Amino acid sequence: MPGPSRGPSPLTQPERHPRTPDGRYFVVRGRLWRLSDPGLAPAERERLVRELMSARRAVRDAGGDPDRLAAARARVDAAKRALGERGPVWWTDGAPDFNRKLVKTTPYADWYASVVQGESGG
């Protein structure tokens, strides 16, 4: 299992998605998604989240224009990389990145099975 937690990222995902015990990922439909770097300063995180939301709106509003769509997607990617959700990992213990992987194929499989079992009351 990956190293110690640097804490969850409060602005990235709602509570309905379980977060791994180390605070690196949240799970949606059985897939791991990397959380933002908890080491970002709050003002910087807020600025980057605003940019990400603006870029996502630009993707939505691009219409059928391939140039506008490509530019908007590049902005989304840049914001997600700056937040630490893509690109090089923000942790320093050498643990591999399981972003976008099915949780059942990662070291988090047993943890997630216990979370799912706990939610079903079984």
C-alpha cells in the first residue's frame, strides 16, 4: 500500500466518492482518480480550480469548432496538471501512480472491497 497520507483535497470531489486511506485517490464506479496535491497553498488551489471550471465551460461551449475545442481541452489538461491530478505524482515516496486504473487491479483492492461491503451492510 502507498505511503502516509498528506491529507484529502477538500475541493476536488464530493464526499459520496470514497477516498483511499492515503488521500491520493477517490473512486468512481470502481476506478481510481487522482486527487489534487494537498500541498498546494489554498489560494493557489482556489485559483487553479476556478481555471479548471472555466476551461471545462470552454469545452462545453466550443460548439463544433475543432480549434476552440482543442484549445479548451489543453486548458483543462494544464489546470489538472497544475493541481497534481495528472502528470507527475505529487507524493515523494516512490509509490506508483494508479490514476484511472480499476481499483480491483491495484493494491487498494482489499480496502475498496471492505468499503463496498460496509456500504451494502454486509
